[in-house]
Amino acid sequence: MKPFPLMLLCCCLSVSAAETPLATDPDLSSALETELDGLKAVPLYEENELIGLINQNRHLQRVRDRDDCQLVQDIEARAEVLRMPSYQFLWGDMLAWGVCVPAEPRRGLQMLWAAARQGLPAALEQLGRYYYDGTLVQQNRERAEPLMQEAASLGLEKAQFTWAAWLLDGAGSPLDYPQAYLWLKQIVTDDQARYQEAQRLSQGLAARMPEHKVKALNHQLLY
């Protein structure tokens, strides 16, 4: 067999960039650039960022709508292997409600409990609501109350509002009123609706305590 002429081979391989379809077709080039932009890696969330999303109830929307379900495997690994409580919460919620993955409510609740046992306030608060309302689980308000109270004691404002409302609805005992009252009085917010809600709840608790006790609590707030 005759060898392929080296000069001809070189000519065949030395097609300039200016002669390629990508360079000569601006529409094709633009389409490819758009596709490549869509394939850019989505960065994982920092711990504080994820906790902020969770507390604002925007975590599932972020994973599904903004990040297009691209981080499922990374989220699962950080929840199941590294056992990071914020990722356990996120993964548990995804499983519980079938966001980006097939719904597995039982497994989702197990992950929420794993996060709660590590003291994540949002997990304690959410489990408390689920048991109080009977969401995904059988209603069990006796189980719900300590979960919500613990979340409130860890400084989660959402839980502090909810716990005060539950107390006014008959949960807990009168011994729980003073601390709940103080939590509400110490809330700082520029949201007028939240301010008024805190005022309404604190006044409701004050009405159930002796006047001298309320005065002592208000005096305590001065220091």
C-alpha cells in the first residue's frame, strides 16, 4: 500500500479556525455559548446561607427553581454521609415533599429528626408544627409542644411566635408564660405586621399573669 502523502495529510489537518462552522456562523456560536452557560456548575450553599434560606422557607424553591435540581447528589452526600444538620433538613424536606426526587415521606421525616437531634432550631420548629397539625404524621400535640418550646428557646423567632400562640390556645402551663412573654418583648423588627403580632400575643400572655408578675418582667427588660 502506498503511504499517504505527508504534505496532503498536513493540509487536511490544518483547517484554520476561521474556516470552521462555529466561527463562520454567528448564530451557531451564540447558541453554543448559551448552552455552555447553562452547564456552568452550581456552587453548593454555605452553611449560613442555607440556614438563612431555611428560616425564610425558600430552600426548596432555591433547589428546584433557581438551581434546577442540579445539586441533588451533593445535598444527599452532605446529609447522609457528612451528617450536616442544615443539609439533613434540606434533604429531609426534599424527600418528604418530592422536590427534585421521588417522594419518600418516612425517610424525609427521619432526616428531619436527625437534624433536630443535632439541635437545628428549624428542624425542631417544623417537626413541632407537623405533630401539632397532623401534617405527614398522626396529630400528637403532647409531642409537638416540647419541640416548639425548644426551638423557641434556641432563639428562632418563628418558633417564639408560634409557641406564644399555642400557649394562648391552651398548650403548656402558666409556668411557661413569663419566658414566652420576655421572648416577645425582646423581638426587634421593622416589620409592622410582626410588631403588632408580637404586641398582641404579649398582651394576651400578660392578661393571664398576675399584675405584679408582669411588672417584674417589664422591670427585668430594663437590664
